[in-house]
Amino acid sequence: MKKDKAIFNWVLFLSLIVAPVLGMLFVSAPDGVEGTDALYFTAAIGFGWGLVLGMIFSVLWFVKKIFSR
């Protein structure tokens, strides 16, 4: 149980903290979006992708736990 909690803590950290930062660094905002709005826009894109990937990981982890019993 402790191992599962540690893994989920890392997944949450990656999806909530690291993904928006990666979005700010590597995603370009659409044309017409400038300044701090572009920064927030790219962070939101990274945050969204982090949530999607975290959700996929959680579902796969849950299915694995159910079928491994």
C-alpha cells in the first residue's frame, strides 16, 4: 500500500507541477496570443496534458490491480 501511495504521489507531482512547466518551455502559443497571456496559455496546455496522462496512468494502474488478484 505504501508503494502505491508513493507512485501516485509522483504521478500527481508530475502531472500538476512538471507538466505545466514543460508546457511553458516547449509549447508555443497560437498566433495572436502575446505576453503573459501566452505564458498562461502554454502552462494551461501543459497542465491539461499532464492531467490526461495522469488519468490514463491511473486507469491503467487500477485495471492492473484488479486483474492481478
